[in-house]
Amino acid sequence: MSALDALSQLQRLLMSVHGVEETAQARDYLVGAAVRERVAPEASADEALLVSETGDELHVGLFLGEPVLAQLARGAEAPWSHERLHGFCAAAEGVSHFLYLLHRARARRPVSQLELEAQGELDKYLCVLLQLWVVGRRGASAELRHRLFHRATLRSGLPAAEKERYRVAGALAAACTRALEVRYVAQGRLDGLLREVRRLYRLGGGEKLSAFAHGQVAWAA
């Protein structure tokens, strides 16, 4: 499978998970390294969502590094090595940012960078978890959470405010995914899991972040 086809497949997965429809395709908004270096030279060399506003117009570009696209193109049967997990999660986070920003914009609702990052952290967990679930490995959820949220390291040179935002987003996602795991994953309740993440997706602002932080999804009906 080509990297572009894999990217489209990843977008379809996230759209299905959250029950959203989106005509815009992330693959059509990909930009190269030269654009990323010109527009956002401090952004990650793995993944970056480039956004600018002109009046009522929103301009979006999605950058994914070549190593990320290479890992994304690997077959589903490929083992979840550190390299594959890193590349796949970077792509999942980028597509998550793309979809969530457009979802909020079309609803004419604001979105903060922290919301985008927290949703992206949750989405990369969900994208990997569901693939493990299909092959009977949902029990690997705890190890996945540990690798994503407790063994993750931030790239060097980040400004203090940005480093804190990533730290908080990771902590919020860790609390949320732990709650989902206890209530739904461990019980094999896929339908319940999907209902919860779709509900959470449609929350905004402090309501979303509070639900993440306190694991409120664990007790929703």
C-alpha cells in the first residue's frame, strides 16, 4: 500500500471512530519540508499542522516527514516496532489535528491548541488500540498507554510554554485512556467505547479538558 493510500485509510478510521463525515482529504493538504521550514521552522520534523486565517478563510496544510510516511505505508502485518509505532502515531496525530480543526471550524466553535493536542493524544491511542483489538490483542492496552504517555520524551529545544502544553495534553490523555480501559476495553465493550469517544469528541473547551482530566468517561452511561 502506498503512503497516500495508507493516509486515506487512517483518515477513514478516525472518521468512523468519531462518527464524523469529512469531504476534505488530508492527503490533498500535504505540504513538503520546504514549506514547513519556511512557515514553521520550529515545528516538528515528524508532523505539523500549519494554520493561518485571513478574515473568514482558514488556510491549512499538513506536514508529515518522509520517515513517518514510510512507516505508515508498512503492511498491517508488520510488527509494532518502536519505529513503526512512532511513525504511525505521528501520522495519526496529524490527521487528528486536521479533522478536529475542520470539525470545530465548520461548527463555528473555537478550539485551543491544548484541545487539539489532547484530542490528538487520545486519537493515536485509539488508532493503535483498535488495530490490536481486531487481532485479539486488546489486552495490550495497558502497555500501549505506558509506551505512549509514560515513556514518551519531548524533543529538545521546545519553548517552556509549548513543552508545558504537550506535558499537560499527555497527562490528560493518560487519565482519559486509563478510564476508557477500565470501563470498556477490559470488558470488551467496543460499542460502549465508541459511544464514549464520540461523546467526548463533541465536547469543547473546559468541559472536554475536565472530562479528560477526571476520567469522567469511565462512568458515563
